[in-house]
Amino acid sequence: MPKPRPYQQPYPPVWVGAHSNTSFDYAARHNFNVGQNIDVDTVVAEKFDYFRDAWRATGNPGPMPRTLVARHVHVAETDELARAEAEPQLLKGFFGGDAGMRKIAATRIGVGGDPRMTGGERTPDIDERGRVFSELTKSYDFWIDNGVAIVGSPETVARRLRDQQQRLGYDIFLAQHQLGDMSREQAIKSLELFGREVIPAFASALVTP
């Protein structure tokens, strides 16, 4: 018997960072929650639908596992200021440019030689993420139009979040406020505005009748 035993029984919630059908099938069989952070919104919606269908097919008694989406977020006083602060950082790519790549290169796995940085066997799913990574370094609008980043005033961010959640149907949203090598002051300001002015916009949805 493992010691110490986990406080949560039978064990703490398990989350799977899932992208391939194989990983979603695995999570469905084991009744695990799933999270997504890279694919564009339309693909995330398709994959979450696949996961829910796969979970139902297992005959698990429920409740259905939860789904999470992580996105880059930047909030400023106006849409114009938010874009001016976020755009240079976002165009460095998903991993934040040279500084982020150096961190990845220093890991045990390192950096592969293809756009997805995986190396090895190619699959359509991996190739699609390679396309996304490439487009993210070319176009700020690609980030915004595909929901990979949510940027704007508190009102704009709340509206885009509400629309995204309705389309993707996720249960939990994870906001990543540190964009590239953005200054700590800007990231903290974004986080504070998010907490002070965006989250309260969803308060009515959190109140149970």
C-alpha cells in the first residue's frame, strides 16, 4: 500500500494533456479529465466532441470528466493598448521566441527539427499543429481569429471568453498572462485586470439557483 496515502480518495483528479485520438481514448477509458492548449478553436471543439463520444462508449457511470482549455490572455485598459502590448510578444511564437526555445532545448527531450518540434513519425494531427506554430509567428490576427490568444479590454476579453466557451463547451479556462518575455509589470497588470473586471462578468453564471 502506498505511503503516504492521498488525502483525496481514491486519488487526486487526473488530467491528461490530450491531442491525438489515442490520448483521448486513453483518458475516456480511465475516466480522466482532459486539457488542450495548442489547437485552434475549431479543432479543439471537434476533439472535445470526440472525447465525449468516446467516454460515453466506455459505459463509465459518470459523472463525465471535465475539459480544460489554456489560452494566452492579455488584458489592458483599451483594445488598442492591449494589442500594442501583446502583439510583439505573440509574434515570437507559441513558446515565446529565443528565450522560450532555449528553455525547451535545455530539457531532456530538447527541440526537434520540424515545425512541431517533435521529430519522428509524422501524422496529420502533428502536421496540423506544425502549421499552427508556423502561422502564429506570422500573424497576430491568426492568434485572435482562431482563439489561441484572447486580447483586449476587460469587456472585449469577457465577450470573447463567453463566445469561446459556448462554442467549445469546456468546463475550466486557464489563462496564461505571461506572454513571451513581456515585462513582469505588464503581465501582473493584465492578471489584476482579469481578476478585477473580467471574472466578475461571469459571476451570475456561477450562482446556483
